[in-house]
Amino acid sequence: MIETGIFNANQAVEIDYMELDRIIDQEFNNDKENLIMILQVIQHQYNYLPQASLLYLSEKIGVPFSQIYGLSTFYSTFSLEPRGRNIISVCLGTACYVRGGARVWERIQEILNVGAGKTTEDMRFTLEPVRCIGCCGLGPVVKINEDIHSRIGREKIQQVLDRYQ
């Protein structure tokens, strides 16, 4: 594997190159115009974008690695670091903030012992602040994976997190 200095050296993940071939060839007809959609499928499969998969994709569809890396870092939906099984997005937009979003954010950090953009040691949770989830009337709002937890207070956070064992 080529070391580029932009990826975490502890990223030891087994890449299924046959599956990458299937994705690139069969799902997207080896078409570089589908690059973002290919990246989305790879992200879904590994829960992040492993360096080896991006290098392979670059060679396979003939797009410079720098361009793939640029897309991977431009869109916040993509991650170059391994993420937890459950992605927690805490809304810190104005409506949620004034309804106690900051206190919810602090409590989740206390419970999980992680900061913004970090993943728990057991790879169970990744914590991300967001500026708006689009549920302003229901704040404060916490999104875990695709589940929305509205009007959540500090006292209910542990119960909610326990559902994601």
C-alpha cells in the first residue's frame, strides 16, 4: 500500500477487491461520471473510505487519486477515518441551541468520553456536531443513524444511547 501521509496509519481493513470490481463494473459500468455514487457505495460498505479502496478506484476508472481525494474531503458525508457503527449527529443550530442543544451535546460527550468528530474506542459511536437537521420545531434534536430523537433532554440521553448496543 502506498503511504500518502493523509490517512490514519492504523487503518487495517481487509479490502474485498472482487466486491469493488462488482461495484465499479456492474453497478456503475466503470464510468468515472459516477464517481460520487461509487464513493457513496464504498463508504456504505466500509463505513468510511479506506485508502486502498480509493487507490484501487483511481487506477480502475482512470481518475487521478488527487481528484478522488478532493471529492472525499470536500463532502462532509464522506470520512477518511474509520467511524463507529452508529453516527450521532447533534444539532447545534440556533433553534436547537436555544432549547438546550449545547447541554445535550455536553452530556453525550461526557457519557461517551469523546469529542467532536471522534469515535469511541469500541467503535460503537462517532459523534458529530451539525448546524441543522431540519427539525427546528422539535429541538433539541439528536439523529442517530437515520433515527431522529426530538425534544431530547440531558436526562434521556443515556436511555437513547442504550438502544444502540
